[in-house]
Amino acid sequence: MATNIPEVPTARTGAAMAIVDDKMFVWGGFTQEIEGEGDDRFPLNIALPEEDDEDYPIEEFDITENRWRRHKTSGKDGNEENVPVLGSASVMTGMGGMVYLFGGWNNQEFSNDVFRLDPTKMEWEKLQSTGGSPPACKCHGGMVTHQGKLVIFGGVGAVGQGGGAQYITCHDSKIHYDYSWNNELHSFDPNTGQWQEIDCPNRPPPIGAFTFIEIDPDHALLFGGRVEETRMNHVYILNMKSMAWSGPHLPANQMEPWPTSRTLHTMVPLVNPKLPQARREQKVLVIWGKGRDNKHVRDMWVLDVASMTWKELMVNTRARMFHMSSAYYSNHDYQTDAIIFGGNIQRKSKFDKHVVTEMRKLKFGAVQSLQGVCCDITSRLYSTNPTTVIQYLSPSLLEQVKERSDQINADPPCCYDEVFITSKQFEEHPVNLIRNEGQHYSYT
């Protein structure tokens, strides 16, 4: 049964977060408390909460009501083994009205379990493997959905032995056993429990702590990440139909705007990837992270996928890393809210908490032209096909609409915590993400 959280949710970093319909769900992660009083107070080390901590269930944010709720979850059929162990660096996504959780680290071991949460019942179910080759137990990987399946890539975890995958093995005295960075690629069918290990060409190197998101119905984009002590700022794109990678994509020269190498950042698509126009209009937002010098990265960038060009955003907010973010598409997909929650900030003094509860919303404006908005509103009001509306406009009026559409497509200046960016129409080029003479990219 849900109970409202009076003010703010639990402070956490390294949690898993996903949006289903109008609800955002947050699970697991690290938390932190302050002990002592006055000058004697000090922050405790970031640590996972106790498993029986009643104040650390799943938390839900209702986006339309701007209200947090806390839920006690249970296992299917009353079986607590169906409830995932609290951990960090898991990956979570929504599909078909359900929430899916994979992997993670619980301060003792890595996991390769898949759990499904039914938000209507707040009931977890551990999905059993019925066959195929599952991935290694790991955390800090990436997961997207495609045609009813989960597609899982990379991460850090147990030493595995995949078909075409590579593993870079390391040793950490803190966890007392070997672990590895990997570039495994798997798909999992939640309906059948069947795993498939995918041997694909030109895959990224073994990597973890990157971002991996859907950018249209058949493609996913990877940015950044780390292998051992090396951080990256490469872009790769996975064609999920052919299961082939393209990339790496890097700046052509030192003068080309491009974000610095980073990990523990987040990334969201600004155009709903389920829409057909996402293929030509997609922009993705990269948010903060941890840089080469192990310090917080303070910048945000927007990548235009069609042209593979970056633009830095000037947003006056305090940087974080190991935070969570998701995209919410409202107003008939004409507006995107990039919702940022939790994470840790750079401390100003030893007395500061550096795990935060603060949530930010960056608003991005309409992805339709004025002409498209007018047609859509008219068609919804009068149940009319938009093409029939346009054909009745006089030539002079049609020219004015197109002129106003061009004007509204100009990028306006950014403002504090509300960033409005309009999308433009981009040409499609018959190449497979290979740089051409026009310095454009496209994908098939």
C-alpha cells in the first residue's frame, strides 16, 4: 500500500530509474546520512541500506501530479525470492506497462538476474531463464528494448566467456576477487525466458559506466564510458534489426565542439524514440558525469544524431555524477521533460551531504513546426485529416504559415532550468553512419 512522502524522497546515488506512463520509479542505489551535531558532525560513507530497512522501498514520482509516493513491494505468490536484492548500478527500463530490472552490485556480488515489476500491484517477479546463454553477472551496463525484447550490452562484473565478446580482467583488493570489463551483447525475451548471445561485428571495446539509449524504433546510441582507468567520449550506434554497430564517431578536429570523456553521466532522447520521425529528428541530451581527473563534469551537451554535431547547453545548475535521468514526453509528444534525480555533488566542506534528493526538470520545446501544430490541433478538434486542412489554404496563407514555421525553428537562447530547443528537418543520406563530403551522418 502506498504512503505519501511528505517532502522529499530518499537521497540516493547509483539507483535505477524508469518511466512507465506518467509514473517514474526509482529503486536501489547508495544513500548517506550525517551523524553528530555542530562542528562534530560528519558524513557517513556512502553505503547500501540494510535489506530490512522499511524506509527504503521503491519510490514513485507522479509526473502529472508532481507528487512522490513510497511503496512497499512484495514478491509474486508471496515468494520473497521474487524481490530483487537492493543494489546499485542496475539498469531499469519500462516496456508494455511493466518495469524491468537487470543486474547490479550489492556490496558482495554481481547479478545477472532479470526482474519484472507490475506497477498496478507493486509486485516483483524474478524471470527464470529457460535457455540460451545468459550474460555474465555484472553492473554498470546498458539496457534498451526492441520488439518486445530486452537488449543488454557491456558492463563490469564477473569474468565471463562469451562467443565473440571480449573481457579485460582486473583485480580490486576491496572486493577480493577478479572482475572484468566486457562488451557482451545479449537479448532476452521476457515472455519465453530465452536468452540469445549476439555475435556482431565492429562492437565497442569492453566498457562500463556508459549511457545506452533508444533513439528510434530500430536504433540505440552509446556514449562515453570507462575501461579500467581510461574514460571515453566515443559515439556508437547499434542497428537492432541487423545487430550491427557503427562507430566510433569522434570529432574531426580539435576545433569541433565535442563533450569531454566521462563516466557516471546520463543521457536522454529529446524526441520520443517510438515515433517514426525520431529517425530524422532525434537529439540526445548528455548530462554531467565524472571526468578524466575524477572530478565532476559541469557541462551538458545536445547531440543532433542526423548530422552528428554537438551543441553545449548553458544551464546554471550544480553538477552531479552517478545521478539518474529519464525523458517524459507530454503534450502529444511536442514537449520533452528531461527529469534528473539524485546523484552526488562535489562537497563544499567536510560537513556537506553529497548525496542529494533534488530533482530537476529541463523542458525542451515543440518538436513540430508551427504548420504541424496547427494541422494537428485542427484535425483533433474537427476529426479532419491534416492533409485536407492544408489543401484548402490559399497560396499566400500557406506561404505565411511556412515562413512562420521557419522562424520558430530557430534555436532560442537557454534559460535557467527551462531549456527550449526546437527540432529542424534534416536530410537523410544514403550512408551507414560514414562521414561524407557534407560532414553529415545518417543511418539505415
